[in-house]
Amino acid sequence: MALTLDQVKAKSASKLTGLHPVMRQATERLIERSFARGVPILITQGLRTIAEQDALYAQGRNKPGQIVTKAKGGYSNHNFGVAIDFALLQPDGKSVSWTVGKEWMVVVEIAKSLGFEWGGDWRSFKDMPHFEMCFGLTTAQYRAGRKPSGIALAKAISVINKEDDVMKEELAKLTKRVGELEAAAKRIPAPKWFVAEFGSGDLGGVISEPAFTVEGWRTLAVGLRVSK
Ligand SMILES: [Zn+2]
């Protein structure tokens, strides 16, 4: 059975704890919009403590494994709740994929439209699952205890919500168009076979607006045959 948006969001909920509130809002939009595009994602990392960051830094250096970060504790935006990592959630709802292909790039495109910076754009160390939203501050400034300015946050929020408004408008337009198409597809004028059998589509003025669904014309024909 296909995963619902609620199920997908629930799987990432714990990783959203501790994120900067605006970052958290952007991340929720990212999960929702990716899902709407048919790409469910899992947030695999959110806030990382300094100790966790140090342990991760040791990996591939003085501990076994592959090098996965260039940052020691306090030098990653993860340590300040303004970075996330993601993976593609598989249909079983349990396993994930790290394959950087078409689906991956859909998520990247959505993330950028929300104002995220993508680690895949970095020159020295490409970090494909990584997104961050630093609100104009460096890790050094975060380390020193600086907080994002109100203006930087307002700007970020307007980017996040601007896309929402566009989405709502586009959705409203699409819904209207689908409605029109459905209405047009459902009700059709008398088919040729009907006219051939009964002489006309309006039965000589008996029907004022001769437009029915295909099923409607068949039902009408059956009724007329019985009453003949
Ligand atoms: Zn990361």
C-alpha cells in the first residue's frame, strides 16, 4: 500500500526536533512538496550535538568507516539546527535510497525554491544529502552565540510562503481546469447511433438540452426501445 503524507511525515518527526523553527517550517514544506511530486523523503539528520559531530568526524579518520564530514564539532551547521540531511524513502516505508538520480534532483529543485543551500553545489566537499539555511550567519558566528536577525528570518519566511501562495494559485487553476474537462467529457451530444435509431438527438423537441454521458445515452435508448 502506498504511503500517506502523514506516515511519511511521522517517520521524520524526531529529526525535526531541535531545528531552528524557520528551518523546521522549510523542512516540513520540503517533505510535503516532495511527496506531492511523488518523491517521499526521509530526514536522516537534523540537529547534531557537538559530541555527535566529533564522533562523526572521527569516522574514516581515527575510527573505521568512510569520511562523511569535513566538520569537527561546532563547525557544522547541523550543530546549530540549521541543516538537514535526507534520503529517498522507498515504497516499503522502511528502507532508503541514496541514489542521486532524477528523483533526488526533484527534491534538490524543491529545496532550492524554498531557499535551502544544497551541499551538492559545494566545490571542495560535495555533500549530496545535505541542505542548510543559515540566515546569513557563518558557523563561527553561531559558535560565538549569534542568532539570526529578524530581517534574515522574515526574508526566509517570505521565500517559504511565496512558493506556497504560487502553489495554491496553481492548484486552484488546475482544479478548475480539471473540473471543466470532466464536465466536457461527461456530457456529450447525441451519438450518431442514437440519431440513426431515433431520428434526432432531442427527439423532436422532447429534450431541451440533449447532452448526456455515454452511459446516459445508452440508458435513454434502452428506455425508448422498451416504450416503443
Ligand atoms: Zn548534512
